[in-house]
Amino acid sequence: MLFSPRSNIRRTANRVPIRVRSDKGSLARMHSRMDVILTLAAFALVVSGLVLIASAGVARSLSIYEEPYYYLTHQLLYGFVPGLAAWFIFQKMDYRIWQKWAFPFFIITIVLLLIVFIPGIGTTFKGAQRWINLGGLSFQPTELCKLSLIVYLAAWLSSSRQKAFASLNGFLGFVVILGILGVLIMKQPDMGTLGIITVIAFAMYFLSGARFSYLVLLVLGGLMAFWMLVHMAPYRVERLMTFLDPQSDPQGKSYQINQALIALGSGGPYGVGLGHGRQKFNYLPEPVGDSIFAILGEEMGLVGCTVLIALFVVLAWRGFLIAWRAPDMFGRLLAGGITSWFVFQAFINIAAITALIPLTGIPLPFISYGGSALIFAMAGVGILVNISKKALMSRSR
């Protein structure tokens, strides 16, 4: 007999393990596959930031530390290296773990924001008390706050989603969370970071499916709070007046924005050449910080600025695509929150330096000098990569 039942069963049994092993292999390959476009865009931004810091920080490094590349070395050792480790760990770690640790993570952030005000631990720079100094190493809790708030809101809005956007109690709870952070951050004070955190929280609340009436209330309340906070400090009023009339005091309160515009204008289409800019030589304040985009415009011109903006656009495209394809609501809100963080902060920094909005002092993500900011930004990219892996695996089943 050519086709006996026993021989057919034996052949089928022999084929099944092969198919199972193949499926397991394909799942393993999917599990290890990352969003290459997102990763390349993020690392291109990081490398661009290191190059710009090396160029923009030369004059200040020489005048303060008597070495040309202090800021570059510091950013490499205390930003890029630990940030790379954070990215590697977080892109391997299942993002759903953060849903269990969201509340403790958020509480730790609140504690750190309080520790900033303890004498001997919290440090003050230019009138702002925003850093924790331990053993010569400084740490900025507000950078951790951005990530921990995103994780906490993603967990909270996904676990009690109906309550969050359908009931008044959920809406009030959301406002209370923002209020607690707002008081602690404005105590430092850091209105720019508070603005970023508010925009991120609003974006996540919108993505959760909140009622339109609650969104309107949040916008109106935010505008009222902005007006009150601006009028509580004279220097904020001056920044607003400077925005409305940049030529009112070019050697005083309008100095930074005027020098930034001079740098951008003198760069032209192609720039004066990397390393050949003049504004970094004690003309433009904070050349490695929130003004670094102006240095880019001077040295690399409109082309360099366009390329950098294009990288952020790619990052936004891939990040929101990951959020759309996320296998669960927690992943969707987590990816949407992280992407909103990068996009809105970059937009606010670039808009402020180009005089589209008042100066805020917000650094440019992945680009500006700051170890804490770079570490948590790269950790955020790692989480996005992990969500993309899980989304790919869920679609294959």
C-alpha cells in the first residue's frame, strides 16, 4: 500500500516539529527586530548634538576650564555612555513591566523633586534650584519627571480609561496630578519644563479618548495659569514684551534673541562652516544649551537646520506610527507620550530661538548639553523600540 494511515501519520509527525521550529525561529527574529528608521534618526540626532557641542562649547570651555573640549568630554562620559546603556536595556526590557512600576516610579520622582530644596544637596544656578548634587555628580530631577509622568499617565489612563475620560472624578484626578507637579516645578522655578509637561499630559489625555468638554476646560485653565504665572515674575513679563518687540532693548533684555537671529541670518543657505561661527565667542548666551540651534544655523546654514528638523519629523512619524500599531492601550499611550515629549520640546526650542514664541530656556532634545536630559531621552527611545517589537510580534500571530 502506497499511502497507509500509519505512514501518513508518521510523515505528518515528522513535518510538525520542523514547522514549529521554523515558527519559533521567526518569532525570535521578530522579537529581536527593531525599528531601524526610528533608531537611525535618534542616533543621528545624538551624534549631531555631540558634534555641535564640540563646536559651540570651544570658547566657553577654554575660558572657564582651560581646555577646548570640556563640554564634549562631559557629555560623552555622563550623557552618551550611560544613555547608550539605558537605550540598550530599555529596548530589551518588556515595556509592560513599567505598567506595574508606574506608581512607585512616579513617587520616587516626587521625592527627588522635594530633595532639590534640601540645603547641601540641591544646588542653585542662576537663581534656579533644579539640580541634585551628590559626590560631584549633578542630576536634574525634572528630566526624570518627564519620563515618569508619561509612564504613570499611560498606566493610569489605560487601567481606568472609562473613568478617566467619562467621569468628573477622573478629570479632577488628572488635574490634581498636574497640580502637584506644577507646584514643585514652579518652586524651582522652571516654567519652561512645566509647559512641556503640561503639553505632554494634554496629548496623552487626548489620546486616551477624553471628552471634548474636558479638553476645552484644560486649554482654558492652562491659558489662565500661563497668564497668572507670567505676571507673577517681572522677568517673564520682560520676555513677553521682548517677543512682541525684539528691538526694544537690543543690548539688554532683547540681547539673546537678537544675537540668535543674527547667528541664523549670517549663516545663509550653507553656513560659514562647522567650527567657524562667531556667536559662540561670548556673544550668544548659552551656546551649548538652549541657543545651540542658532549655532547650527550660523555654521551649517539653512541646509543644516532643515536636515535637523527633518530628523525630528522622521522621529515623530515613526513614534506616532508605533503608538498607532501598539498591541494595547498602555503601549499606545506610552509611545504617544514619549513621542509627544520629543516633538513638542523640539518645536518649542526651535520656535523660541527663531522668535516665533517667547524665549523659554528649554533645551533641544538629543542636541543641547545636559547629561540627565540625554540619558532619559535615549531611555525613551529604547522604550519606543521595544513597543515596536511587541507590535510586530502581535501582528504576526
